[in-house]
Amino acid sequence: MDHLYSLIRESLEQKPLGQSKSFKWYITDIGIAALLIEQNASITSLDPIEEALELDLDLSKEEKEIVRLDEKQILLFYS
């Protein structure tokens, strides 16, 4: 898991791909990471697939995993 966290940390230091209402979107070596902007929100109550479409990202067929890193909530989308 440490390697995964390192890759995500490095990606979050880069310029985001875009921003939607609830997320900042980043390209990673693994896939697409959606960083939850409001840390007090419940990531499971949001619709990240719909928000991704606003940025022309079709993530509907991707696997997704919730990652908690340095008190941040991140959805990782990958194939």
C-alpha cells in the first residue's frame, strides 16, 4: 500500500486535470484520482461518475476504490 500512497501523493502535487462541484481530478500512474474537496462530506453519498462526465471523463466502466490518505478522501478509478 505504501507504493500506492506514494504514487497518489506525487499526483496530488501536480496540477489537477479539472474540478467539479465536489472533487478535484488528477491523473495518476494507476488511473484517475478524485480528491474530495469538502473533507467533512460523505464520499459515499456523492455521484462522482456524474461529476466526471462534466469534465468529459467517462469512468462508468472503471473499478473504483476509496483511499484515505493524510486525512484526505480520494476515489481512485482504474481498469
